[in-house]
Amino acid sequence: MPKTKSICPECKKEIDAELTVKDGRIQITKQCQEHGEFKATHWQSPNVYNFTEKYDYFKQFPESEDTKKAEGCPYTCESCTGHVSDTVIGVVDVTKKCNLRCAVCFSTFSDHIVNYEPTKDELVNILTFLSKRNPKPPAILFSGGEPLEREDMHEIIAAAHDLKYMTILATNGIHIAEEPERAAQLKKCGLNIVYLQFDSFHDEFYQKVRGRKMLQSKFKAIDVCRKLDMEVILVCTLMNGFNDQEVGKIIKFAAANSDIIRGLIFQPIAFTGRATDNPLQDGWRDWRFAEQVEAQTGGEIKTTDLFPLSVMTSPIKIMRKFMKKPWPLFSCSPHCGIVNWMYVSKSGKIIPINHFVNFDKFFGSVLKTAQNVENKGKFNLLTSLFMASMRSLNMMLVTKEVGIFTLNKAILKMFISPDYQSLGSIRRRVFLLGCMAFMDPYTFDAKRVQRCVVHYVTPNLKVIPFCAYNNIHRIETEENYASKQQQ
């Protein structure tokens, strides 16, 4: 297992760390000269860990430069030249205000109260700055706090829409459920996706973790979005011993509502913000997501049906040949998360997309095409993709569930024009299932940070990897901004 750099959970100084296999888990161990030894569960089972490594960006493209130690990492993000990956999703915090006080909020510390709310002009400046980067991030995630505590949120969405971003709004859903006219306004101004907090089917969980009963509010928010045809991604904070036995039920709920739910992302709890000092940390973190998915879906989705996000690197390299403004590569660490697209059959059965093809054969063909993409014209690329799909298709399953012509047309359209609409008639039966493994001071791995593709962008235009921001930079950034506003 590899060695890496981490931080001390107490003083936040850089220290050496090592990943090892212990008790069926990947464990990170590190020693601070001042504060002693720290151990924590870093990721799930060794089997899944090793499986994801097969699809690592650097294994797909050996000529790519591996992660180098960046001077000052992870403290000098504003001057860092060691970032391996470009921004895929830009995260912009629009306020610290919130209508909840969640016990597990990763972005707010109990003893840190600060007035952080960038002006609309400052936020537009951030969006404009990002739009000029090469490559431009395809998506912006507006976060907080609760973004809809801002009355001008629709205007900020409109500014992002005008700059041709995919717009995503992270929300607890209360405002959408209680003010459907505001949701309609957001839709009109260009909001693409509601990133809806959805943790459980039990109000006891919401009362304990979020501070109030919320289940009916979640259902109502989804119903409002359905009436507006505004896409929803459910996001679940996963806590061992609290809601980990609901993984399968939430997946089946997403499948039953795939007409409007476009995705379901599980986020195992990370101990930043209010959850930082909880004594039950490793007990809550001791989970095996992929195995839980397989067990709780009755084997419809297996552990090997979930792939690292970096598996998308090869297709994106090909897509770039057809795009006026190419997307950044999804070159994050294979251990930052696992995902796949799920197809919902007319009978309600969930079928991972890779079941429609001999995945290893299809992936090998796409990888080979991507490695030689610069030497091929568009016609040759399309011919290669068509032949790869035809050689790899599970004909019986495709014919039964989708139709060969429909599936091939969707595959080619996705490569030529990669957006959700390209899926055509099958798009209402497809949703994304994923798990994002955010890091905290105990699990922090600097090598993963350097390859991060989800970056916060601050009012002074610093671009900071997600986990570096929440563990090291957030408090200082917010305090510096607040102090300047008072001057």
C-alpha cells in the first residue's frame, strides 16, 4: 500500500502517512511529533479499492505525468502549480445563512460564526473568472449555508446561465417545498439541477440530525420539481448505524422516480464542520458502500458495477474532438468516488449500464481509440465507436429493454453532444448512482487533493480543491472576507 502526505487533525501541520490493510478495511495511519498517532478508516474494502485502481487515469494513459509533490501543499492553493486536474465542478458558497442547524454540517463550525455572504457582483465576478479558464468548467454548484436564504438567488442563477454553465443548486428543499413560485422563478432563470438533501425515510433521523422532521417536505420538493420538469439529484449523508440500512431503499426510490430524479449521490460523513469533534467518528465511518448496494438491491447492482469517476477520461478525450469548448478531464483519484448510470426497465428492474455491453471489451476499445484520438478524424472516430459497441453489445438484453438502434443512437449522440438530452427517449429511465468519499483531517490524503476536480472558488479568485478548502482554508477565507467587509 502507498505512502502519502496528510495533516495532523490537531495542529493541521503536514505529516507523513501510510495506507495499510487492516481488519478488512483500508486504514490511514500517521504520526504527529506533538500530538501523537492517528488512525482512521480511509476507504472501503480492499477488493473495491483494488478494483477501482484498474480504471485509474494514469493507468489508462501511462504517458500522463503522475502526481508530484507540490511545494506548500495543501496550504498554498493560490500559487500552486502542482494541481494535476482542471476544474470539472466549480463550487461557490453564496451565504453562511441557513434555516437549519444540522449536527453534521461539514461547512459550518459550531464555534465559528462569521458574516460571509459575497455580493451579487462578487459572485458574477467569480463566474466570469471561471468562464475564461481553459478548459472552462462545465458546471457550477451553488452552496452555502442554504442558498435560497438569499432573495437574489434567481439573479445569480441567471448570470451563470448566461455564461452557459450547467447550474446546480444545493438545498435542503424547504424553500422549494414551501415556495413553489420561487422554484418556478429559478427554473425560468436557468436552474438545471436541484441538488436535494435526502438522508432517510424516517423523520426520527431528520429530527436528530437535521433538527426537524422533514420527510414530507422532501417529497413535496420533488413533486414541485416534477411539475416544473426541473431535474433533481438526491444527496444522502451516509452514517453507519443511522441510515446505512436505507441505501437500497433510497436507490429503489430514485429508480421509481427516474422520470425526474437524474441522480443519487451518497456522501459518507466527513468530520469537518459541526461533526469535527464527535467521539464516534470511526464507528460512523466504518462502512462498505459498494457491498451495501449489492446486498440491499438483491444483487441487481453488484460491487463491480460501480466504477471510479476517472473511467470517464477515455470517453471525454473522444468527445473533445466534437466539442467547440472541450470539457476538462475527469482525472481525479480513483478513490475519490465510485459511480455508474442505472437503467430502469419497464418492470422496475434496475440494470447498470455496463450490463448492456461486454464492458471490459467495450472499455478496451474506447481506451484504444482515446489513446490515438489525435490521429483520427471525426468519421473514423464514429466508425470506431460504432464497431466497438456492435462487437460488445449484449444483444438479448439490448433488444429486450431498449432496442439496438435506440441504444447505438444514444451512444453516438452522447459522444458527439454530451448532455442529458442526447439520451433521447431513454433519458427518463436513466439515473446516476454514485458515492463521493470526501476527506476530513483524519483521512486527508494530499495525493488525492492534487488530483481533485471539484474546486471551491473564493471572492478573491482562489481555486481550492474541495477537501483542502473544508479542512484548511475555509475558516481563514471566511474571516478574511468578513474583516474586509467591515473596513
